[in-house]
Amino acid sequence: MTNKHRLIIFYKQYFQDFFMEQNIKVQKKILWTFDLIEELPRVPEIYLKHIENTSGIYEIRVQNGNDIFRIFCFFNKDKCIILGNGFQKKTEKTPMNQITLAQKIKLEYEKENKR
């Protein structure tokens, strides 16, 4: 049994809807990336990177061949990574509407999980 440094948690259907739209190869690569993020003590930016000018929004970065995928997430107080929306990246710059959606999901989560 491996010692996990983080735990990835699905929040509502945001991630699942995106995941189910992907082919099996992409799904396997996403799950492989999740395992890596949970198990490595320090995750390289190639797999998990903070989004500049946001309040705690990160992107999980998945590449399968020439296809690039991003899954937005954030941390809660328990070192858990909460998954938000995902999308296939087709341009150099991340679409602002995807970042805005990720911020809305984070706020929604925080309102529901006040301690």
C-alpha cells in the first residue's frame, strides 16, 4: 500500500461529466495523473500548476499524444484536492470562461463546506 500525500475528491458532477465524455485512453491517462499527484511528495508543475491571478485555483495538466486536457481544482483544509471543471485545451491561452467557472465552483464548495 502506498502512502498518499494528497487525496483527490470529486465535487458534484463537474468533473465526472467531463471525464465521461473522454475516450478510454484519455480516461486512463487522467487516472494515471491523479495517482501521481496523490502519491508524489512534491508534484512537478508539468502535472499540477497554480493559475496566476486566481485565489487558489490550480490546473491538473494531462497530455495524451497531441491532445492537451486541463482539470481545474483547489485544495481544502485537509490537503484534499477538490476537482472542478475540465476541458480540452485547443489554444495556447487558457480560456477565461473556464477559469471563471473554476472560481465559481470553488466559491460554491466553500459556502457548502464552512467549518
